[in-house]
Amino acid sequence: MSTSSTQSSALSRLEDVWRAVQPKLSNIRETISPTLRKEGSSTRIIRVGQLDAELLDQELAQILLEPINKALSLINIGIKTYSELELKLVIQLVLYKFAIWDTGASYGAKLQDLRYVVPNRSNNPLTPSGIPRKILIVHGTLTLVVPYLHSRLRAHALSQAWPDAPSSDIRRKVWDVMHSIESLYAALGLVNFVAFLWNGRHVASSYHKHPPANRFIIQVQDAGR
């Protein structure tokens, strides 16, 4: 009996506290709601959705790559090490074909109810997704092929000890130029990311890892609009 009465008393006190704070909660809601409407809360949601879509796409490609790498490591560890970048590129190209090329949205973007939208002003040939073919070819090249070429060149340079070559060696000069381009791209990527947070457009993925990719080509819009 004492335990039951204690629980009832505790619940009663919680209900009293809940009723007491209701006026304050209502005031907070009334204060926040106009601010969210002025700042455009829907835009904020789209920004978060774009970032989440980028992460989901990266995780999906990694999930598909892992079992292939494990199988190759059982056969020959050298094949796995040398072909990992090529396998990643093939997986990304396949995902790009069946997602963005065919439907206008990556798998991560679909989960966020987002899709790519590009006005076709010059009557260019269209992909099955309705996006001009020329734009998607350029976009796919910048987002997939260029990062692959950069990663392959960097891996080759490190395997051949380009950073340790004499300063007068052409390999060292190429390495220094590549390093300068990477630093410049990282800075531009950071500026672009800040601009994305400001206006919600032109998100750039992996700007700290790869050379120019995802640059100002396709605007992401809410699929429900």
C-alpha cells in the first residue's frame, strides 16, 4: 500500500509540474515560430537532407565494396590492394547509372525525398531521369572520374616516393604542384561549404579529399515540390 501511494503521489507531482510549465512552453513556441518562418525553416531541412544524402551515398558504396575486397583479399592481397580504387569507381558508376541517370536522384537523396532538377533550355537530349545528358556526363565526370584519377595519381606518386625526390627532380615538382592544387581546392571547398550553409545551394561532397567535384552544376530540390 505504501509503495502504491508513493507512486501515485510522484505521478501527481509530475502532472502538477507539467501543468505549471505549460504557459511557459506556449510562450516559447509563440516566440520561435515566427522566427522559423522568417528564416525559412524548409530551406534548413533541405540543407540537412542534402548532407545526409551525401553521407548515405558514401556509406552505400562502402558497404558494397567491403565484401568484394574481402573476397579478393582471400584470393590475392596484391590484387585487392591494387584494384581497390578501380572497384570503387565501378561501383560508383553503376550506382550513378541506376540512380541519378535513370531516376534523377541518388539512393541517399531518395531517402531524403530530394532529387536533381535542371532546366532544359536548349532542347538537349535527355536521360531517362529527364535531366540533360550533357550535364550528367559532365557531372559524373567531375564527381567520379576526376576523383578517381586524382587518387590513382596520388597513390602512384607515393609508391614511387615522389615527395622524397630531390627538389630539382621533375617528380618532386609535379608533387609540389599537385599538393598546391589540393590545398587550393580544400580552401575553395570550404568557402563553397560555407556558402551552402548560407543559401542552401551547391553542396560539395568530400571537398577535403578530392580535386574539383560537385561544382555548381545541379541544384537539389524537394521532390514533393
